[in-house]
Amino acid sequence: AQKVTQAQTEISVVEKEDVTLDCVYETRDTTYYLFWYKQPPSGELVFLIRRNSFDEQNEISGRYSWNFQKSTSSFNFTITASQVVDSAVYFCALSEAAAGNKLTFGGGTRVLVKP
Amino acid sequence: ETGVTQSPTHLIKTRGQQVTLRCSSQSGHNTVSWYQQALGQGPQFIFQYYREEENGRGNFPPRFSGLQFPNYSSELNVNALELDDSALYLCASSELGGSFGELFFGEGSRLTVL
């Protein structure tokens, strides 16, 4: 069975600080996909990034960066120089290749960026 | 390009009643998924529809059922409502065979069961 754990329930930072969100996953499949989604107060989840299990190359996109380490089953997400607009709940998710678009989400981490 | 829209946005029901939630998928998308998000938790997969057929189901009882229409819009029906059904119900559309796992979500229907 697949499982996603986000140990941090809430993180509070002051604007311009960096914030790193932790995600640990479990799966028996060798082919799987990992995702980060953002949920602002309006409620809709917004897709941020996808990584497949064969691509451990870390990525930087603007102020966002991701660190995928298969050896520790972790897929962490960092926001550099945080802004008030980054305040939201962030979800890590996993999908096994055979499961199609069925995502298993973690419990989420609420990020509060104070001005 | 029209995004995913859901209705109603909020509703209140009592135990034992039935509810129907509606979703219009994003233009060009042929797959609709439904998720239940209890307060303070992550979304949980209910089921997915592709070309009007159920195409995968999570761990939800049969009183949760759905439909997908030829225009790819969808309904979620819940019978015999229980207090624990109180949650935000999220609809997501995608294109099967498109960008894997990139789901486009609506803002959800918040159901309160009293």
C-alpha cells in the first residue's frame, strides 16, 4: 500500500526567509510519480511539480526547488525568499504507475508567511 | 479556456439525506476524479470516471456513486449521509494519456452534515 507522510503540520516564517517542507513516501512499486500541490485559501489545489521514480535530478524553478532522494524515500520542497502570497497548505502526493491518475496525498503542511 | 467549476459551493444536510454534487470539467479533458477532504487532512481519492465509465475507486462505500456525462461533466451522489461525510469535495479533471498526474481542481463543494 502506498503512503505519504508530511511530518510538519504548520510552519511559520517571516517574509524573505527560506522554508523547506518535508515529505516521506512508501510504495512497493518501482515505477511511481511524486507531486507537490498548493492549496490556497480559495480551496482549489494547484499543481506545482511532478517527478517520476527514475528521475532523481533535482530542479529549481524560480523560487521553488525540489530535492528527490530515493535512498531515503523523500521528496522535499523548498521555497526561497518566501513571500506573503506563498501562504497556503502544501500537499505532497504519490501515484503508482498502474494506478493512473489516482493520487495518494499526505496530510499537508500549512505555511504562514508573515510580512 | 474554462477551468473546473463545481456546484453548489456550500450546502447543509441532515443525517440520512441524499446529496448530489456537480462538476464541469476543464475544456478538452476527458477524465474526472473526485476527492474527499476532511478538515485539516489531505484529499482522499473517491473514484475516477473516463468516457462515462468508472475507472478506479478508492476505499469508499457503495453509497458514494457517480456519473459522467457525454460532455465529460460529472456528478457525485452520496446516499444515507453520515456525520463523517462532512468535508470539502473536490473535483479534478485531466486528460487521460496527457500529462500524468497533473490534475486541475475546482474550488470544491463544502458539505456539512448535521
